Amino acid sequence: MRADVHGGAKKYVVLSGGVGFRPKSEGERRRKLVRGGMITEETYQVNTVVFTGEVEPEEKPPPAREPEAKPAPTPARAPEAKAKKPKPSKKPHKKVKKKK
């Protein structure tokens, strides 16, 4: 729903930013189908946030424990590098003989 589109109907609008448009490159403009800002029977969902009075401060969570430092592996204990297996080749589909 865009406030700059009048009514609640769907309309094609050239957009360069804002709600309903994510440009793939800088300066891009595109014609998109968007709905107007009015709520009608065709509107499925309206997300709202309601603030009531003062905001209570949240309790701070206990500080996170720092992970224990592990010693660096020595060359004798270092894991061996695994050899990469070649990927199996995909078999082509059976060729269909064309009728002459």
C-alpha cells in the first residue's frame, strides 16, 4: 500500500524507490502494480504497531561467557587434508531419433 496512490485500487505506477520496489541497479525505474493507501474489503492484512504510554526498561541479560581459548593444533596432531572427490558426471539423456 502506497500513500501516494489515491484510493484502494491497484494501479500501475512508475517507481524509483519506496514501498513495493527494490531496484536492481542505482537509478533504476520500473512500472509496478501497487495498491493505494486506502483500506478496502480487498485488503488482506494490515500490520500496525500500537504504543501505550511509557516504555518500561528491559532487564539486561547476564553478560555472555567468553569461549575458552583452545591451544593451536601441533603439526603432529593436525588433521590430514581430505582429498576432494571428483563430482560424478551427469549422464546425458537418451537421444530420441527423429522421424524423417
